[in-house]
Amino acid sequence: MSRWMLTACMFAVAACEATSVVDVRIDAPDPEALNPFRPQAGVEQVRVVVRGPDPGDEVIVDRPPPVDSVRAEGLASSRVEVEVFGYDAIGSLRAYGRSPSVDVDGDVSVDVPFRRNLAYVIHAPDEDLSRPDEVVYVLDLISRTIVSRVELPSGTKARSICSWGGRAVLIGYRQGGGGGVGILSTDDHGFRPIELGFAPAVILAAPDRPVAVALDATRTEYVDLASSERLGAGQSIGGTPVDGVLSDDGRRGVVVMDLPPYVVEVDLRRRRERTSSVPQMVPSGVGYDRSRNQAYVVGQGGPVVAVDLLSGNPQPFSAGFSGPVGLATYAPHFDGVVAVQTEGSPVIRSFSTFAQGERGTPVPTVSNITGISSDGAGRRVVAVGTGSSTLTAGLTVLETRFDQAPQATSTLYPQDPMELDPRGRPVRYRPAGVAVPFGD
């Protein structure tokens, strides 16, 4: 056979290789304040990206809103992930959605929860105010304004918060002498409590995975979020959890505590805990990189440590932050860890995992940061803090890009639209934690 004929046959075989079709169904909530296709959401273009694991195997479809479904054709991969982006007229991200990876064999349909880029914030108790810890704000990350004010059931006092993919946020709550985990739907803000007998300081949950773990200084409880079934108690982990992350597959998590042993690994399949072998440091925060399935542990000095969440093996970087830091999050678009400085002036520092060092100058923020989270697309990081009083409580939003250090703006925390002080003036609650759907 001639070389020309062989080449022609090879092209013919390649042309006949089977490709897949992915029908993407975009699921948006109905309530006006939450629907990304309502005018106040500001979405003017919807981009659907369907990609396989191989370089170049992706399909991008742009549509004007509203969009119910999109068909992506010509994918060669047998496994794909879908992301949906909603942009305004100047290219700012206003809404986001993501599906877990799905197997593709011919044609397949994928449902993607598509949500406004909103932050859910819980509040600290205050004896001078009317139960602020029973109120959750939903904040627009562009305007920094309240788009919804959710009142939890009477006596349900929020202590902790985390995202559960795009469909819900989880709230650790106190109620009387007990407490548990509450599921706050991002579809309609319905609230479903799961009583555990204690108020978790940290909750770990993965998108589209039913099993979560709730932790306090003396209690560890595994729970099925779909059925509300308690799956069993773990051992006491020794200190109060201050931060934690869970792998995207819902199998292994890392929890940082305020006392030795400081770092604990949580195995949700076997429902057991063990002390991590993270090198000597006093850790205080952790972020999760889903693309590499790694947790990045930061602390009061020493290098940043990458923990492989498949094997549990830690690997220190050659450097760390130039000052002691606390709460942290991973910003995918920046490809680095963003953390709050714990000494001196209130600033946020950024550590590039690509360059393995700090990037840019620290950015000012409000004092006494109580929560920090990246959004699902990794374009923004939001930090909330109590300030020195209700007058100075505030929030900072960082815009993150791979090619430059994050840029930030800080504002006073919004005043409550319902409550007035004795002189008839609006009051300002003090934020105690923040979560963004799909975020870290």
C-alpha cells in the first residue's frame, strides 16, 4: 500500500470515530430575586462550556438569555464536565453553574443548576439587637447589596455555614441545648433541619454527594443530607475546628483546629478520622483546589502545605506567606491561596501555587475577618468581618486573575432593611461566616 493510501485510510478512520452529543438543561430558580434571567440580575450573555479531560476537547456555545437548554456536539471524550457562565455587558460574571463529571456514551443529558453569583452570610449574636443570628443575608457580589433576607425558624441560631454545590448552603445551628445541620435551598430558600444534638463549628459537604460530616470540639457526626439520616458518630478530634475542605468526590476531607493535633483527615467512606502528617506548623486555614484534588494548609508561619486528597500525603512548598495568616480559600482563576493576615493591619495576602510564592502586595480589608470564600468560577473572593463594632462591620471583594495579583474593594456591611435602633435608625449586623454556591 502506498504512503498516500495509508494516510487517506487513517483520516477516514479518524473521521468515522464516534463522537458524543451532550444536551445541557439549565435549571434556574423561579423566585425573582434569585433567578439569573431576571433583569435585575444583569445577565446579558450565557456561555455553556462542555469539556473533556483531553486538551482541546471542548465545545463552547454562546446564547442570549434566557436559555433553557443547549446542545453540544462533536465531543470525543467519554467523560465530560459542564460549566455555565452568565456575563453582563462589560464581561463581569453575574451567574454560574456547574455539573459533576458525567460519563458519555453517545447522547446524554446533563442538568446544571444555574445560580446568581450570590454570597450567603450568617451573623453573630448581639444582645442589643433582635436575633441577628437567626437571619441570613443573600448578597449580590457586584453591587454588595442585599437581594434577599432569610429568617430561620424561631430559635434556630446559625453558627457555621458552607456551600453544598449549587443547590443549597448548609448551616450549622444551635437550638436550645442542641442543634444540627440545616439545608437552605438556593431554589426557594426553604429550610430543612437535621437534628444532631450539637451545633457544628465546621461542616464538610461535596456537590451532588449526599454524605456530609459535622464537627465540633467534642463531636463528629456523619449524616446523609438526602434522607436526613444520621450515619454514625466519629471520635472527638481534640480541638475546635476553625476551617475545613472536602474533596469533590466526597471521600476525604481536611480539618484545621485551634489545638493539637491541629490537622485531622476525615474519611467519609469509612467514617473515621486520623491525625494528618502535615509537617510541623500551627495551621489556621485551608483551601481546596478541585482541579488537582489538593488541600492547601496555611498557618502561623512555615511553608504552605499541599495535601493530596486521594492519598492523604502532604507536600510542603518551598515557601509560605511572609506573615502569619488565618482563614483561607483557594481562588481557581488566580491559581493560588488567598488568606487573611492575623497580626498587624488587617490585610489579605495572596500566594501563587504556580509561582510558589506571594503575589502582589497585601490588600487592605476590614478587621476581624470571620469568613472567606471564593465563588464557583474562581473569579471573585469575598471576605466578611465584624470590624470593631456594628458601625465598622464590612466586607471585601477581590477580583482574581491568573496574570496579576488580586484587586480588592472594601465597603461597610449593608444595613438591615427591617430592624431599627431605639432612635429609629437602621442597624448593621456583624457577619459571622460566608458561603457562595459552588464555592470553596
